[in-house]
Amino acid sequence: MFSFTLQVKTEGYRRTRNTRVFLCASSPDESGSEALEWCLEALVQDGDELIIFRGVDEDVLEKDHDIVRDEARDLMKQIQEKSVEADPDRKLSLILEYIPGKITDSIDRLIALYRPDSLVVGTRGRRFGVGLVQGLGAGLVQGLGVGTGASIGSISKYCLSHSPVPVIVVRPGRKLRTALEKRRADPKRGRHFDS
């Protein structure tokens, strides 16, 4: 199976026993971009390692591999620029994994390979939260058809219920603002939390 891995280390980066390793599943849509930006702005610190996983469709195997490599290199440049924007003095190790195939299988393999301290995933934010607070059963996740025409939020739900490492789910800021505005406009809502 084809995969493409890029690694870039900031000048002066050194791995120590205090180095934390994070795996970020970053899809090309808004939720994946938000998860990656959150990692770079709020999570990773000096001396950490960030593995960015970009799942691609299997039809990419039919493309010229040089095109795929160029896409991966462009993405790595964007990640480096965002990292410098967030903190120009921070020393990081950045690894980009470009892998075609079933997203959940790739995440499981990357967790086994890199043994990250935690996994960061995005969610599209539709009806996310209530079912998770009440608990996800294996039957629910199997019923979602994860990986084959997966429903909205199914990757993050899969990770929450199957990951052997802690999972951080990042919801797009636009969705949070919309939900807050809707909640504030609801006349039935209590006013005890307003400031």
C-alpha cells in the first residue's frame, strides 16, 4: 500500500524524555483544518512532536505519485508556516503521513506505530455530544458503517470508543458560535448562566 511520509524538525529540536507526541487526524475540510490549527496554536509546546495524518482516497493510487508528493510537500509547508506564526521560537518535530485507504484502520496503525500521548480529531459538529455523554456502545459504532460511507462525525465517534490513547475532539469555532447564539435566542432557556 502506498503511503508518503515527510518529517521536518525545527533547528535545535531535541527529543528528550519530556517530549510529548500528538497524533492529529487532519482532513482537508473545515473540521480537519480547525483540529490542526488548534494543535499548532494551543496544544504543542517547545520540544513536542506532532504527527499529522491526512487520509486520502484510494483513487490517489491511480494518480502520478509525483503529484501526490507535491501535494504533501505543499501541505507540510503550510503546516510549518502556521507553526511559525503560532510561536516562532518553538522547536518541534513535524511528521506528515499521507495514507490512502480506510481512515479508521490508518489511525489504528499510526497509534500502534507512534504511540502518541493523545489523538486529536475534528468533528463537523452536527448533533455531536449528547450521545457521547450518554456513552457509545459498540453496536452504535458498527451501525454507523465507519469507513464505508461513514455518517457525519463517525470518525471522531470511532476514535472516542476505540482509541487506546486519550482523544481530543475539536469542534469548528463557527459551529460553536452558531450553537451559542441559538441557545441565547431560545426564550425557554434559563438566564442563570448569563453574565
